[in-house]
Amino acid sequence: MNRTAVWLLVSVTLVSIALLAHTVEAGQGAVPGAASAASTAPVNLPFPISGPPPPEPPSVIARDASGRATVRAVRLTSPLQIDGKLDEPVYETAASMSDFIQNDPIENAPATEKTEVWVFFDNDNVYVVGRCWETRPERMVANEMQRDSRNIPQNEGFAFAFDTFYDRRNSVFFEITAVGGRMDGQVTNESSVNMSWNPVWQFAVGRFEHGWTVETKIPFKSLRYRPGTSQIWGFNVRRRNQWKNEVSNLVPIPASFGNAGHFRAISLAATLVGLEAPSGSKNLEIKPFAISGVTTDNAVRPRISNDATADWGADLKYGITQNVTADFTYRTDFAQVEADEQQVNLTRFSLFFPEKRDFFLENQGTYEFGGVGGIVANSSAGGAGGGGTVNVPVLFYSRRIGLDQMGNAVPITAGGRLTGRVGRFSLGVLNIQSEEALRSGAAATNFTVARLRRDILRKSSVGLAFANRSISESGVGSNLATGFDGVFRFYDNLTLNAFWAETQSAGRPGDDTSYRSQLDYAGDRYGIQAERMMVGANFNPEIGYVRHPDMLRTFGQFRFSPRPRRSKTVRKLYWTGWVDYIENGSGRVDTRQQGGEFAIDFHNGDRYNLRYTNTYEFLPVPLQLAPAATVGTGGYQYASVQTGFNFSPVRQLASGNVALEYGTFYDGHKTTVSLSQGRVALPPHVSVEPTYSINRVELAHSAFTAHLVGSRVNVNLTPLMFATALLQYNSTAGAVSMNIRFRWEYQPGSELFVVLNEQLDTLAGGFPALTNRAFVVKVNRLFRF
């Protein structure tokens, strides 16, 4: 089958599914009537469920001997007041769910602290409420209020997940800290996690003598679910007692899933019955924005000085059905997005920066290909040996749209997206038109991405992917990438990932394919990874990411991680070893690495690790590490030892990771000292997150020292209003950068942003010279119909 035939097949299939979705929705019933005392009525199931029979009222939870559970939602006769007080009469008359079960540190043991949960609903919303009891409330770790902060999972937390399609694979989750920090996200196939999904919902937290409380209200309009009024969803709740380093759940989750159990185990979730959702309306959201700013840029010619601009644009979201959504954007602007965190690159390969723009992040899991999170892939994931996504090609990397190779913005005229599910099919179609960018020389270009995935077996899937840009980066012809993939999951911890992909680029014929086959067993006591991957020299997905072209990789890793039963200090030990062997297309050894790591997890949340790596690398061309430091072509053998200690967030004043690495490096030596994920918390409104790394490299004929200093300062005025400043200094580039952002969600879904970006050149004579500065004010307003 040639490329044209593949694309025609994808197009016809996607259009057919969209038409089918519209037909299915047209046959649905009306919106349910006014709220009534339906909580005492028996539950009628629209289809069979996985779990015990529904609980008989007034009970709200039923468990079976295997640990499965079925829970019942209770209809409200009047809306809840979301204030965190739990003082309405319904809390006295409606039974709660409790009896949580640990998955860490003692698998399947009863939780040591009591948690009560209620699930309510009315005509417009679903409510999840928790009462979290604490024997030592003064010891709670509660210092994060900022939305979607990476430190939220390091606090006392209450989190819940909905599998709204009841496919036992995909979910949306919500997490709240004891001081009002919140996080929400989407999980695809129990693996790819998108933390930047920001639906409209409300919450409030409160305190009582023996703990804390949380009330949440999620509009049905903010969720996507099966057609029909009567709903069955998957549901689980996680309680994190950070001061005890204990995690428990409403239904049991294996310890092998670790801290990711809340994301990876929706297939084990309870079955939620009794919900009645609106089905007849077409959800419509319009979000116009206005933006104004002043820009100075001394790096371009002619220079720009205090150039004032004003603009506007809009985003529109339309629910074609309950489970298929269309999104449109006009004159898209991302001025409010936080700047990238700088990295020191001492390799011959390009760096991977994560996507941060909301339009590309929503529903990003739909476009995941070959088991790799395509838009927000973690370039450092994948075990001690780096056997994860770092070398795996990504077919769709959205930063190739709207950003040039230097990270400068390329104006976007308009775009659209269609995402959703129909039966066992998931689909995603994206089309974006960019404008000409005079600064980078980029031509006006149209980008099209399409993805179709079919669920098979219990937890597996197969799919097709397509990505095309109308004008290639070279300016000659177009660029096309197509591929098919499969993700096969067996039992709880065994996964097989495979893909085959091909590209078509003008002037690059032949050797333009890539494939991967990976086995991953991630048990609690043992772990095994094995991979075979090939990337052709001309494999060139220009809406994707290829870190290492022209390679044939063989990778293997083994882990042994026992839990000492009698130790009061050590929770878990890790011994890991790996072998990574890469050769180019002609059979020459490109990279060969062997390594091992020993690590200790302590009961208080601290972690210690010691790692040794031995590497052979061939440089086909000279490698410039610094302006005056270059390594010549040829083969190099070098080795290093790294040790590090991670201080647990239970240490409320300060936490973070410190590491020291020393060893040979090409034809010399390298010493690295680093502080990462640092955090100094001042009572929950202010925190400082310092980072620092120093690399001292001494080569045969040159030497240099690279400093990278950074700090993020967060000031949380309320859970809906915060200011953050990211300050960075890179000695190699001689650059100081500052990104200050103020964000206020003045009503659900509507926001005000004030942003200041500035960059200085420290290599200029005298006082650091201004490179560029931008001051922007942006406001948007959400209208829901």
C-alpha cells in the first residue's frame, strides 16, 4: 500500500466515524427532568458491569471478595453550597464510602487514617466530596496552592478519577491539597498523562478538629461521556498522607504501580452507577480574548524599540455529540505561557522541550503513537538506563507548529481540531495554518495531523497516524509521515509496544522508515525492559521529533527491587543494570553503554542513589561543547560515577535533589554538581524553587566551566490568583532571562494574565545589555451555552 492509499484510508475512516457519531447522537432521549428524591430508587443498568451488583439503597458501596466495588451516586434535591464546610443535611442522611486500602507502603493493608467519600449529582453537575481524618493534623504537609504545580503530589492530597466512557482504559482526574492547590488532567490508555487539561470546575477546602474536608462540583458540560441519560462510569479515590508517606485508595491497587497507580489502574476502579446526565443539548463554549503589549528587540534588524501592539482572537468548542468535540481557534496567541527552563547540552543531539500551550495539550493523549507520549514526552523517562522515550522518534511533536527552531513564535492564523470516541474507536484530526514569519524566514504553512486508534482485547489497541506539512522546512515540496502501531497490555504490568512509520521528504529518498518493538515488565519486585529500534538516515517527520537518526538500537535492562519487611528505616531497595548498543545504518558502532544503579527508598520519603556508567561513543564530526572547546572525530571510551540524595517533601521547610558526578569524558574529565527540584516553602502562600548545576570539563587541549542557575518564585494570593517569576542564568550563552507571570481566574474558565519577559546579554561590555523585552496584558472571557 503506497502513501496516498494510506492517507485516503485514514481520511475515509475518520469522516465515516464522525458521521456515525452524529447519527448515534441524533437518536438520544431528552434531558432528565427536575431533581427528585431518586436516591432511594433501585438502579437500572443500561449494560452489564464489571463488579458486584449495585448496592441497595440506602447503601452506596458494595464490595466482593476479590476487592472489586460498585458504588452508587445520590441525586440531590437542591445544589450543594461549595464552601468546604460539609454542614448541609445531606451529609447526615446520605451514607459515605470509606474503608480505604493501602497500596503503599503495605499493600492491601487497611489505611491508617479514615477517609469518607460522597458522590452526588443534579441536572447539571456531579459532586465529589471528601472528609479526611487525621490523628496528627499539625504534621500535615500542606504548602501548595498553585494550580497544576508539580509540588501538588508532594502535599496531603485527595484525588479522584472518572472513567466516563467505562472503557477501563482512559480517565480524567482531579486532585486537591489541604490548602486549596488543585491539579486536573487526562490519562490515555493508563499510561500517557496530560496535566495541562484544565476543565471548568469548582472546589473548596475546609478544616475541622480532626482533619480537613473538600467539596468539588464538576459540570457535566466539562466532561465527555457515552451517549444516553443513564450513565455508568469507572471511579476511584486516592488519599495521600504525605507526612506518613502513605497512599491508600477506595479500591485496592497493586504496590507495583507505585505513585502512578492513580493513573495506571483505572481498569481496577470501582463501577459508579446511578448517574443521570444531560444528553440532548449541544455544548457550546466561546472564549474571546484581547491582548496588548509593548516589545523591544535589539537582536533583530532593524531593531524594535517600544513597539506597542493590540490584538484579539477567540477559541470555540462545540460538542457535536456527548463524546465527540470540535475545537476552533482564530488568531491564536500564547503570550501567557511560561518560558522554557534552560538546559545544558553536552551531547551531539538536540534537546527535547515539553509543550506548554493549552490548545495543543488538550486531548494530547489521542495523538500518542507507539506507546510514546507524543506531545509531552518526558525525555528523561524510562528507567535508569534511559530506555524510555529519549531516543524514540515522536511522530507528532506540536512544538514544530507555531515555533521556529530557535523557539521564537511563528504567528498562527487559525486552526481546528476534532477529537472523541465512538464505541471502541478514538479519533483525532488537527489542522493549523501558520503565517509567514519574517524573523525566522518561515513560510506560511498548513499542518495536518490525523490519528485513529481501535481498542482491542482488554487493555490493548492498534492504530494509524498521519502528519503532513504543506511546505517542508527546506522550502521545497511538502513533508509527509505515516505509520501504524500497536500497544498490547497483559495482566497488570506487562506491555508490548510496536510501531512502523515512514516519511516522504523532497530530496531525501530511501532509508526513510523507522520501527520499534519493546517489551516492558514493571513488577514491584522485578522489572525487565527489552527493545529493538531502527531509525533510517532519511526518516524525517517534520511535525515530529527525532533525536538520533540513522541508528539501529538494542537495549536491555533488569531491575530487582525488594522491600525489607523488618526495617523501620528502609522501604525499598533497587538494583538495576542495563546494556545499550547502537550502531548506524552501515553497521558501525555508534554508542555502547553498560551501567548499573543502586538506590534506597526510605520510609520518610528520602531517596539515595549511586550510579556507574561506562560508555563508548563514536563522533562522526567534531563536537563543539563550548565556544573554545571542541572534541575531534573518532571513538572515545569514558566512564563516570554519580551519587545523589533526594530530600523528601515531608521536610516542609526545604526539599530537593543534590547530585555529584565525576569521571572521564571524551579525551578528558568532567565534574558535575547539581541541585534540582529544590523547594523552600514559606507558609503556603510563598515558595522558592532554586536550581543550580556546574559542569567543569577539562579536555586534552581546552577546558571550560558551565554554570546554569535558576530560581522560580511563587506567590499564591489565593487558589485562583498567583504570581510566579522564573529567573535563569546560563554562563555558556552569557544570557540572563526573566519571565514574570500573574494569573487571576476571576471566574471559572475566565482569566487575566500580566506577563513580563526580559533577556540580557552578560557578554556585552559593561553592564549587561538588553537583548529583548516584552510586556503583555491578556484577558479572556468564557461563555457557555
